[in-house]
Amino acid sequence: MGSDSLQLATATIRDLATPRFIADLPDAGEWLRDLRAAGVRQSGPALVLALDGLRRADCSPSRRFSVLRLLKRPVLKTCAGLPKPWVTPLPLGSASADDSVQRGVTVEQRLYWLMFQNLNQALHQFDRCYLVQDEQQVQRRDWATHNLFRFFGRQIHYAALWGRPLPENAWRDLHDLYVYLLVRRMTQGTHHGHPRSGQDDTNIDNEYKKLLLFGLAAQRSAAGARSGPFMAGLEEWARRTVLEDPHGMYGDVGLYVVEVAEDRPPRQLSVPLGADFRGWVLVPPAAFLAQLERSARDDERQVRRLPENLAQIA
């Protein structure tokens, strides 16, 4: 890219990165048209800067929700068009610290992370400002909750598909979100004074458990976690999965655990569960564990065949 083209691209990104509609929504149409015309290589960085600016902006929770609703579609369309790493997928979380520093996160990952962070910020701000919420406010809150799980799902699917490290503290943010929703549900008793309105509790639990199961499977086999049989069974397996209180299981071995204070997906303990453990014991259905073992065996067979395949190519 020549110096003139580089300067033009930089100027375009800078202009798009300071959207006036954070303070004045009627300007959104023109900004979105400019964003579409710029192409994904410029709209990607521009959206990163815009979302980072929104995260730092001092605005009402209603305005924050409105802007995020407006940005969701451009973010998804831009992410769909961004170039992919085209690297060999690795088990989720297998990259070393040096690998993570060297490879970093891509623009697409950054966009998913920023959407999650902004939605999380909007949710907490909304709850602080509106202790009692009307039906419209409940719907806005449900929209934020639904998309929080969706954008986290996009993060871990991307990491598994392209062998990329997750942004730091991504899993801890998810655990914190679920604990926040769980505690709020227990203390509220109803949905903010509106019985039977708002996001269904079972949906929140299932969304969290689906992400946990995917994260657990992707550690064993990134390819297996993306396979047709696994994705087809994930919804039902999540419904049948239980998050157990660890009390009474101390000293047990081979348990699958969710450590809510740690930045990692569920894992199987190789040592007895200690009394200082903080989190839940994850109890997936037998069908899920059987699929997990099949995927791991398939990966082992592919690794054993790798020298033969390389010899044939040579």
C-alpha cells in the first residue's frame, strides 16, 4: 500500500472511529453508510475504536443499549467478511503464553470481546439505574443477556476453529456474568417486580452450560467440538447437565469442575477435590462424555497417521 493510500485509509478509520451518534442518534444513518462504503479492512478497526470509545463514554444506559443495538449488525457483517488466520486448529487453551503474545488476538476477536464488554457494562448500569423495570426495560435487559452469551460463544468458537488464544480473562468474565445473574435471580425473587416476565431462568442456565460443555470439549479436540454430531447434541446435553454444589464431594477424583475465580473453561481434575475449591462440579450426561471420548480417539488416530501422510506428500 502506497503512502497516499495508507494516509487515506488512516484518515477514514479515524473519521469512522468517532461516531457522533453516541451523543446524537440521528447522525447514525450517515455514519453507517460511510462504514459500509469503507470495506471490512477499514470498518473493522473503525468499529474496534468506536466500541472502545462507547465503553469509555459517559452516557445513559438507554443510550448505551440503543447504540449497541445499532452496532450489532455492522459488527456481525464486518466479522463475516474479515480475513481468517488459516492456521491449524489447536485444542482450546493449549497455546503457551509465548504463543499468545506472539499471535495475539485478531480484529474479529477484538470486536467480539468489545461487544461482550459493552453489553456487560450496559447490563450492570441498567440494573443500577432501574431498580424496578417496566416491560420495555425488561425486554432491553433480556436482549443484552441473550447477546452476552451469543458473543461469548462466538469468541470460543472462533478460538477453536482458528487455533487462536482467547482474550485474557474471557472465561473469568463469563463466570462472573453467570454468578451475577444467579445472585440477582436469588435476591430478586421475581424479574424486577414483574413475575413471569423477562428472560427465562432456564435459558440463562442452558446458555451457560452450552458454553461450558463446548469449552470442555474444545480442550480435548477442537475439531471434535465443531463436528456435526457434537453441535447437534449440544442443546440437549446442556439441558441434562447439572452444576452441583461441591459440598459432599471433597476427596472425590476425576470430577469435572468449573472454577469461577479462574480464567479457564471446565476441566477434569487429576487430583482429589479439595475443601478449598470454589465453584461447581459439572456433571454432563453420559452421551456427551461418550462423544468426547470418540472425538479424542479420532484425534489420536489422525496424529498417528500424520507421519504417513507427510511421507506420501514428500
